[in-house]
Amino acid sequence: MKTRFTAVAAAAVALMLSAGLSACGGGDDGDSFDTSPADFALTGMANPSDAKGGTLRFGHSDDWDSPDMGNTYYAYSMNFGRLYSRALTTFSPEPGKTQELVPDLAESLGQVSDDGLTWTYKIRPGIKYDDGTPVTSKDVKHAVERSNFTKELTQGPHYFQGYLKDNKEPYKGPYDDKSEKGLESIETPDDTTIVFHLNQPFAEFDYLVSMQTSPVPAAKDTGLDYEKSILSTGPYKIDSYERGKVLKLSRNPHWDPATDPVRANKALPENIEVTLKINADDLDNRLLSGAIDIDLPGTGVQQGAQPKVLGNSANRANSDNPVAGYLRYLGVNPNVKPFDNVHCRRAVQYALDKVSTQTAHGGPEAGGSIASTVLPPSVTGYKEANVYPSGADNHGDLEKAKQELTECGQPNGFKTTLSVRSDREKEVAAGEAVQQGLARVGIEVDIESVPAGDYFGKFAGSPKWIRDNNVGLLSMAWAPDWPSGYGFLSQIVDSRTIRDSGNTNIQETKLPEVDKLLDDAAKNTDIAQREAIYTKIDELVMEDATILPLIYAKILLVRPPHVTNLTITEGYGGMYDYLNIGVR
């Protein structure tokens, strides 16, 4: 649905925040309007408890792309998926260590050959699926093959396809390949050993196998329908999944904590339930009332709830305000005219009112600080820079924008379309702020609102949809797959990652020098040299102006007092770590 700008809500929230929140619902307790969240979960664990039992209730304003770990790419999905699936490695759930990579399905991190081309993992003995059958290395191999080499599963990244040696005859994937060997660069000499043969050294390969290595037996794989009958290796199993309605989990009777040191003292709730397609404002109200325990996507409360949290001491005591480690930005697609001209792309960079987009996301406190680089400050390779200053007050440099419009042959402006995710009210409000800000220099923006669950599969991740609908600007938020410049950059600026569906390089950046630098970084074992490469990539992409940074994100999270063991996970973008949580 196309919309027009209505900034009343954003302006009202900004006014209440600047005025000490005296207009907040519920009032305060006379504490001089200290609006700082408690932040107990940032450095430790909030509400610690070893109490078991009960039902942990999540809410979601939309739905998964897929709960199948081989066909998903949202950070919340990977975080939540660890409740029922195990990959070769994962991020530690321990407070203060959430960026630390630890073995999960594997006994240890990978054993790498001297030339960096071979990585070997041993699977822990005794791990079973929820149907009682044993997990084997062949199941891990099949998981990689199905997630990276099929035309059916398009939602996740294709790292393995880029870094594993291919067969002499190009591998067609497990659904079309009729040989017994499958992808020959993955060997399974026995049921507990898996060996990966790379086409070039990749120093960060241990991070890569934290994704898409959750085992799937070939005999039980039903392609896209596998999300309806996922076999569990974690402490919970999926009892039912009704798309758009609910997902229910209960304890996995064949999960043995002795085989799982990551989760051994966790898995506290008896049952877990996720209610889907809840209106975002209603979801916030349910969180504040305790009717819902956790917001699944972990992107923070909406504008209407922010004053209720920050302006009330009881609610503040049960909130956290982490720097999320991700970037909110606009993709500026050069395949949609007139953005094929770099000066038109740069005109948008200068014209945008970044303060209004920041306000739409919650202001400096709950939204984040204004961004000017592709890499956020928390990611290795970040270097402070500002190639396109948006005026001294960040409300836009309109004169510079008009100069760029003249340079690109559009002195009076032009029309384009911006995509937003319809269930994400802050993203919609930010889109409306973009619309108003660019109108000041004659750039007319229509807004196309689409469901978050299909954003990458059918809409912004589909180059054909972008061209057919004249979508030159695309709303995006991106967290690193792992805490390095490579883990942040590769899937959004490498031209070789562009695909017909599930594309995350949504602005279609195509810079051969960037592709080469990413390859150089992947095989470089010197950390300082890798970081310098990431900085250079940032500079090249900003010069190309296909990414318009908006905010280095912060989020305002609410945790009802009966929810226990909450800690912020940096490994999954600043939301709560879902392995720890219990209820009482």
C-alpha cells in the first residue's frame, strides 16, 4: 500500500522525550524524571533464577521468513532456532561472552590445514533427533548442500557455495543431483567426522559454520515443506507451526544435556509458544502488561510505548537500551533510473533529513546515533568518516543536493519508490520522514509497504520486483553475521551474492575492486591487515553512494519482571539471548 507522510506521531514522541516525558502514560514516582533504562542485561543477567517450568510466550508482529535453519536469514530466527537446532558452532549465551564463538554440535572449533584449505570437525557422540535417531556427519553435509545449492531454498546466505570447491561438473544440489557422492568438497569419512575443502583460504570459517549446519537427514528432507516437520537436535521440539498464527514447542525427550554444554543448565521453560501477526502497538501493550513475555524480533518497542517505558520508573527498571551493533540504511539501487547516475544517488545522500529518520526510530536514546559510514562502530574496520555531510545540524544540505541534481540532469527532481516493512511501525515512520525530507528538493517518493516475512523472498530481495515497481530506495537494517568487517560486509556489497530471490545486496552494489578486496580479506590471516581492507571497502561503497547510512542502531527492550535470566547477545544483534530465558 502506498502512503503519504504523517509525522504527527513521531513529532509527539520527540516532544515528550525533550520535555522530560511529563506527558507519559502512567506518570512517574517522583524520581526527577531519570529516563535511563536499567540496562542490567547489558553486562550481566537480569532476574537470575534456576526455576523450571511454565510456558514462555513470545510475540511477533509478522512471521518468519522460515523457521527452517537452512532457509532463514533474520538474526532473531537464528537466535530462536538454537532452542530446537544445533549447528557446528554457535555464539556463547554467557553474559559478557556473547560474541565468543564456541563449539556446539562439534567437539571443538575446526582443525585447519597448514594451507588453510581444509577444515575438519568431529561431531559430539550421542546426539539424537527428537525421533530418537542418531545425528550423523552426512546429515550436516546434506544441510549445507540443501541450503546453498538448491533453487528451492533462497532465504539464507550462500557462503558455502562461494568458498567450497565445486565438482568437476557443476553441482546441482541434492534435489537434482542423482549421484551418491553429492558435493565432493564435503567429505564424511565416518558418522562423526566432516571435512570441508575450500577453493581458497578463509580465516573466519569457524564463524561460517555457525549457520546452515544444523543437521537434516536426506530421507526426511521435504524441501520448502520441511519447515512443517523440522527434526530437533536442541532441548525443544516443534509441535506445530501454523504460518501467520502460532508456533508451539515442547521439551525434546531425546535431548541429552550431557552432549550439550552450551545449553546444559538452561532450557528452563516447559513449553514455548510464539503468537504471530500481532499488531505492533498491541504487542508492546501486552509486553508492558505481562501478557507476552518477549518480543521475538527484538527490534525494540514502538514510538507509542517509548514514553510509557522511559517515563515510568517501574517500567524503566525492567528495560534495556543496548547499542544493537547494526546499521539502519537505505539501499539506493543504480538499476532504477535515475539512480544509474551517481550524482542522483549523491543528491539523496545530501538531501535527507537524518534527524527526522532518527526521531522516527525513537531518537538518540531508543533509536540510535546518526550514521555516516557503512560499518557500525562496533564492527572491526570501522573508521569515523562523513563523505556526504547533511548540514551542520544533520537536517540535510539542500544546496549541495540541488547541485548534484543539476549534475545528474534532474534539476527539478524526479519520482521514485521506497520499500518498507509494513509491520515495522518505526520503519514505516522513517520512510515517511524520508518522503518529506526529499520532497524539499523535488524528489517525490511513493512508499510501498510489504510484509516483513516475505521482504527478501518476494520483494526487496527480488531484483525483478525492484525494477518492475520502480523501487529505487529500499529500507534495510543489517547486523554482522559475525563480529568482523567480513561478517558485516560480504552479503550486502559483494556483487557475486546478488540473486533472483532472497537477495541481501538489495541495492545491487557491483564494484569489482570491492569483490577482490573481500577475497583478499578472506584469506588474510593478519587481523590488522584485514581491518584495513574493511575500512577501504567502506570508503569505496560510500563513494559509490549505493548505501545511505541512517542510524547506528540502539533499541529499547522491555522485560516483564516475571521473565528470568535475560542477557543481551551481541552475537545476534543486541536482542536478548533466547537460550537463557525462563519464567516464574
